[in-house]
Amino acid sequence: MTDTGLPASLEAIRRIREDPHRLGHRAHGPEEPVEGAGHGGTGPAHKRIIVGYGFWIFLLSDIVMFACFFAAFAVQRSATAGGPTIAEMVDLRRVGLETAALLLSSYTCMLSFAATNARNRLWTEIFLLVTGLLGLAFVALELLEFIELAQRGITPQRSGMITAFFGLVGLHGLHVTLGGLWLATMMAQVLLKGFRREIIHRLICFNLFWHALDIVWIGIFTIVYLMGSGA
């Protein structure tokens, strides 16, 4: 019998119901540290917690870098030096296709991780492949936009605004390209090694990275393209 008057087995069930994730906020007192939580006498936290925490720090530093490029574009927005404005440069229909491809890739990326949680290798690979193809379509459309601008003589040295435009949009495109290469390596690892613990950790980090790129693109689409064209 326990202090609550219940048999030990019933007491254990009660604790699990109160704290299903074993966080230790209610079911465990200070004398019962939670294993792998990184405190008490249980030693360091589980690797999944450490990897997730470290990758969040990386994402925050990446977002700070994007924030600097956003600020540069905001400062240089009217510095056209008599050259073209955003409204004269961009084709919103093509940008809309880019946005649709990237947002849809975020959805398929989420589905791939749902398949990973179900330990379904086939559907994980299928959804990762679709995510990669959509990302490739996004990069191809963006590269086509840059090539057409260059053919019209609209290059980064034309004005401060265009420099900031190419810097911000190009930085995001570079991230998507690197994300696509990362995705290809993850597909190979899942195919050859299956759902090992370290592979799942990397898939978690990849999902966080890909969704962060979608959030940044929404900011670019709104501030650079929509507001720029409206102005």
C-alpha cells in the first residue's frame, strides 16, 4: 500500500494518467527526479531534447540574419536611383505560383513526418520526394525571375533597393536550395538505415528548418512583393 491508500500498481496507473508524458510536474515530487529530464540525479537530458534545443538556437540565429536583411530592404525601399520599382520589376502571378509551391511543400513535409511517426518508410519517402520536387519548382521559378531581371538590365548594382531585393530574396532561395540537398540526404538515410533514433532526430530538425523557411517566405511575399507592388 502507498501513502494514498492504493495498491502500488493502481498508484502507478494514477500517476501515468496524471502525467502521461512523465514531465514530473504533478506525479513526481522533488525526491523523484524524472529520468532524462536533465535535472536531479538522473544525469543529462535525452539526446532528442539536446538536439532540438540546439537546433532551435540555430533557427533563431538564422531568423536574426533574415531580420537584418528585412531591415536593409525597409531602409532602401525608396532608394531606386531613378530605376525601376518593385511594381515594375515583378510578376505577381509567378510569385503566387512560387508561394503556392512552397506552402504546399510545407504540408507534404508535415505528412512525411506523420508517416515517420507511424514508421511507414514508403510514405515517408513519397512525401519527402514530393516536398523536394515542390521546393525544386520554387527555386526554378525564382531563378527564372532573376535571369529575366538581369536580361532587362535590372542587376544588384542598379540601385540600393534592387541590391536589398536580390540580397533578401536570394538569401531565402539559397536556404531552400540547401534544404533540398539536406532533404535528398535524409531520403537516402531513411532508405538505407531506416528509422534509427538519430535519423528521426535529423528528420525533426529538417521539418523545423523547412517550416521556418515557409514563415520567412510569407514575410517576403507580403512585405517585398505585395506591399512593394501596391506602393
